[in-house]
Amino acid sequence: MMRTLLWGFIVFILVVFGIPLLMAYSNISSRSDERTGQTTPDVAIDVFIESEGAIQAMPLEEYLKGVVAAEMPASFHEEALKAQAVVARTYAVRRMRIFGGPGSQEHPGADISTDPVLGQAWISKKQCRQRWGFFGYLRYWPKIETAVRETEGLVIVYRNRLIDPVYHSTCGGHTEDSEDVWSGQEPYLRGKPCPYDIGSPYYGTVQDISYDEMAARLGLDALALKTGREGQDTFIQILKVGRGGHTSMVRVGDKEMTANEFRLALGLRSAKFTWRLLPDGVRFVTDGYGHGVGLCQYGADGMARRGYGFEEIIKYYYTGVQVVPMFRE
Ligand SMILES: [Zn+2]
């Protein structure tokens, strides 16, 4: 009788104290990075939410899910989503004040903004549900969670320093050296052949722009632009082309500019373009979407579908880099 009572007491103690202890322990150990066996502490990032005009603090790894959801089609291959997660983490960590980054210049008190022009795009779970619908959400959200979880804490470095992991939608067959698009020459941003983005919908995009609109957007004199049309061969002059085939420098009328400025001012999808003069404007045909430097997202998906892993994808588009855990013991 006494023995039974004693055993009952032991079982009671185990149930009351043992199970919560075990749960707490397993909760702690689940924070451990499976690949490296290292523990990733929870880090909060202060995000300026453009749609709300307010700063919201959230765990970095949670924030990254919203970035991957916003920046890459969720239908992409899991390994491409993982590459995007590592890119997004690297981009964020470089800017976080807790790690010595500058934070958001436009929004003091925040580390980063959800405006894709100022930071990287981010959407909430609610916005994901609206975007994908109920069944789409059930299908895609776990995919994105997996991509972030399975790359937890991983960032991209070049010679032990975080890189600026620029990326774009579609390079159009070959990426560019950074100095052919912007002024800075980065050793890890070298042009690479990209036969992998051929499935992208952003090939052969036709865009018509009227002369008046061109003059307004480029800050050119409308009359001078009209006169310039008469010498049709020299109306738009390509001064320099990058190794990936994107125009690097261009002259329109009497104005010289980088092709990147030209593309952004006119709203062209890419600086890899041909054109034809129409009676009332110019018809541009572009290949690709975005600046063409760094990781090509459609290319990443193409590589993933050919069996490449996220690390191989990252190392392909960023020359000489390593993928490492951000916290080392
Ligand atoms: Zn590409």
C-alpha cells in the first residue's frame, strides 16, 4: 500500500514538474541551427511599416518570412526561396543598428523600411492571405516558413564581411558587373552567364513612350527632342554596353546619362533594350526586369529546378562569397 502511494507520488511529481521542464528544454534546443549545431539568439528588428506609417519591432526571422513572401513568387522552388531568405537576412543584418549598421536613413528609430525603394518589400500574414487566397495561403506560407527556418541565421560574406546582396527579377541571359550599372565596383558583383532565367515572362516586353512623355521624364526640351528625331540614327545613342548586354551609358538628344537612370526615368523594365521610332513616340523592346546585378531571381528558380541547392545558387550569382552562420560561438 505504501509502495503504491510512493510510486503515485513520484509519478505525480514528474507530471507536474517534469513535463513543463522537458517542454521548456525542447523549446530552447529547437533554436539550435540544425546545420551548424549553433544556437541563434532571438534578435528583434525595428521595421518601419509604410502602409501604417509606424515602427513595429519583430523577431528578425519572422520579419524575413514577410520579405521572402513579398520579394519572390511563392510558387518558386524551395531552394530559390531559401536563397532569397539568406539574401534578405544579409540585407537586413547589414542595416541593423544592433550590429553596427546605419539603420533607416529616412525613418530614424527604425532599422529598415518596407518600401522596396528604401529597403526591401515586406508583407504581413494578412496581406499574404489576401494575395494568395485561403488555399494559396495554406500551400505557400508553410513553404516560406520552411525556407526561412532551414536557413536560420545564415548570411553571405565576402572576405568575412557582409556583402550588399543586390538582386533583381530577370537578367535576360547574363548578369552585369556592378560598375556598369552603378559607380561602385564590387569584387563579388561580377557578370555571369544566366541560361537559367529563360522561363521568365519578362522577355520581349514592348513599351511605347510618346515624345512628350520622354521629354518630360528625361528633363529634355520637347522642341529639341523633336528636332533630334530628324537625325534618327543619332536620336538615342548607346555609348557603352556591359558584358551582360545591358546598356551602360546612353545619350538622348544632347543629354548623357547612365542607362540605369534612363531606364528608371522612363519606367523601362530593363536596360537591355532595342528601340524603333514611331510617328509619335518610341517603341522599346526589353529583355529582363531590373538592374541585372547580383542574384537573378528567375535564374535562381531555374537553377533550383535543375537540382542546385540554395548555397550553390548564392555562390553562382555572388562571386567568391561564403554562406556562414551570423552567430559563431
Ligand atoms: Zn538571369
